[in-house]
Amino acid sequence: MEDLGRVFDRVADTYDAGRPAYPDEVFRALSEVSGIDLDGATAIDVGAGTGILTRALRARGSQVIAVDAGAEMLARLVARAAEEEGVPGLAAVLADGNALPLADGVADLVTYAQSWHWLDPVASIAEARRVLRPEGSIVGCWNFNHAAAADWLAAYEARLAEEVPAYCGPAVEQWSVPPIAAAFEVVEERWIPWTRLIGIEDLLLDLRSHSYMAALSLEAADDLVDRQRAELRAEFPEGLLSVPMRVYLAVGR
Ligand SMILES: C[S@@+](CC[C@H](N)C(=O)[O-])C[C@H]1O[C@@H](n2cnc3c(N)ncnc32)[C@H](O)[C@@H]1O
């Protein structure tokens, strides 16, 4: 339990500041595919982190039980929720998503946003099935830079692949989405494209929040961020980026 999520606890502030939210289309697709109205649904958001998906579900009327193994990540989620005065319906639980401290059959949705690949692929899904109501759904989603959609982004990812030993992403030839769909019954998968408009410094904050960056020494991470900044500034002197993104969404039982 102590080791779980530790890597993200080290970058909780940059994660909170730098990572993108999920576009509206993800929630429309989730409701359509699962047949579950988010307004009034009970969701268990496993690996909730600083609460990016948790907040989006709550904003759409869901009651959310946010579960995460990282105390620092969960503390950001709770602090943000405290700022949202008058928005009820949140429980935050410091726990292992492979052994949920929750009763059977309590949820309409179990969600894993950028998180299922950190869990045990068998135990996590068994737990999700246990805590779901009979008509409930399991949801996995991941936000990716769509590197193939822009030369500058492909070059940005290629520099990461060259310089970061633990890099995992679209610049790796054998890279693929986490195989959550293989763990499901009744699966529908969708790719949802969207565009993220951000400044260069915000993209660099996002970069620093990745686990493969947290594995570098501070000096090596700073050098890499400086190099990426120089390349991006040379290409986009006005400092603004239009980043092609896509969300992989898998919904099953
Ligand atoms: C990449 S973050 C995703 C955060 C958030 N869901 C989002 O969409 O940005 C992965 C999260 O999974 C958590 N995590 C990793 N292993 C876990 C486990 N076994 N049980 C619960 N949470 C875990 C980490 O602490 C981290 O907060």
C-alpha cells in the first residue's frame, strides 16, 4: 500500500496544474454506450488522482467515490472539492483499487481515467464487477497526444523517446493502448479526437507530471524541458499551441 501511487505523489502539484481534462464528447459517449445517465449515477473513480475525471462526473450530477492509493494526489482532489462550495456528493478514499473497501453492488459506474494500467489487470476488474450493480459499467479512458496528427508533435514525442529511458507513448513503435478491453465483456471502444489550446509552458508542466519524467534526475528533467522549450519556441514564437489529442474510451461489463 505504501508504494502504490508514490511516483505520482512526487509530482502531484504539476499533475494538478498541467494535465488536461476530458472533452464533453467523452461523457456523451460514456452515457450512450453504457445506457447510464450521469445525472444521479453513483461512480467509483479508481485512481482518481487529483480529481480530473471526478470533477467532471460531479459537474454532471454524479455522486462520486474517489479512490486513490496516493495520499498527495488525493489531498489535491479533496482540497479542490472543498473550494467547490455547495457541490455535494463526494467521498475520497485512500485505498488500493485492487481491493476496494466498498460493499458489493453499490455503483453504476467504475471508472479508470489514465489509471487502470497501474493496477492489477485481473484483481482490479474482479473488484469492479463486485462493487457494480447488475446493469453497471466499467469505463477506462486515456487522453493521448495524437502525435501522428502534427509533425511538430511527432518530433516532440520522438525527442522524449530518444532521451527518456522510461518513456512510454506514441513515439514507441510497439506502443498500444492498455488492454482493458480484453478484460471486459460487452465492450465498445471509441477514439474521440479533440484539440487542446495551451501555452508552451503549460505543455511543459504537463510533461513534468508524467511518471517517466519523475523517474529522471532533476537535472536531466530540467535539461530535457529546456530542450523541448527551445524547440517549441523556435517553431511557435507566439507561445501558443494547438495540440491534437485523442481520448481512447472503453466501456464494458
Ligand atoms: C495517471 S494518474 C490518473 C489520475 C486521474 N484519474 C486522471 O484522470 O488524471 C494515476 C493514479 O492512479 C493511482 N494509482 C496507482 N496505483 C493505484 C492502485 N493500485 N490503487 C489506487 N490508485 C492507484 C495513482 O496514485 C495516481 O493518482
